[in-house]
Amino acid sequence: MKNKTVAAWLAFVGGALGLHRFYLYGRGDLLGWMLPVPTALGLYGIERVQRYGLDDQWSWVLVPMLGFTFAGCALMAIIYGLTTPEKWNARYNASSAADARAGGTNWFTIAAVVAALMVGTGVLMASIVFSFQMYFEYQIEEARKISQ
């Protein structure tokens, strides 16, 4: 039986490592194995920012990868948490009754949805702001070079 609350918390807390995918689909899930790649690249981008500063162009691409991956996993936590018990059990617990307890919603499920909504939105907005700010600063610098 796949529990909706456990899946929502795994997507929120360990989603960037694919833990929710492994929980729901097993160790053979290709997407679960691919999720750590953008996470690792984003962490490498943060390391590049610390080493080379904010003017490093590779970090502009790499850092948002971590943020978008985390935000996507937070979105999955919200989707899991808001799925009706009937749909959850039909999809992940096909051999059980439509109203089985594993697909039910409780306060821990709602807490996962609220936490994913708050943190995921903040991370998504921060990633977008970082990307656009670095891009526009780069455009201004290039325009200064052309005008001189």
C-alpha cells in the first residue's frame, strides 16, 4: 500500500533526489534516477558562485536548475496531497478498495501541502529572479561594451 502522506512528504523533503519516485514506482524508475542530475548540477552552480562570484556565467544556468528541480518536486507534493483518495488508490493501490486508508488525507498530508506551497513558491520565485537579474546585468554590460 502506497501512502499518500508519505509520498507527499518524500516529494517535498527528498524529491530532488527522487525519493518519492522510488517510493511509488520502485528502484527501476528512470525519472527517479535522473532527478539527482539537475540537483547535483545546481549544487555545483552554487559552488561556482562561491568560488568565482556572481559574474560567473555558468552559475547563471546551473543555480536555477536546483531551484526549478526543487520547485517541481514541491509541486508534485502538492499534487499528491490534493489527489482524492479514490484516484490515489486507483492509481497506486489498485488491489485495494477505493476508500482504503492509505489514500486518505489527514493533517500531516495538509501540512506537507502547505509546506510545499510556501517553500516551493519561494524557491521558484528566487530562481526566476536570480536568472533574470543575471541575464539583464549581462545585457547591460554587453551594451556598455558596444557603446564604448
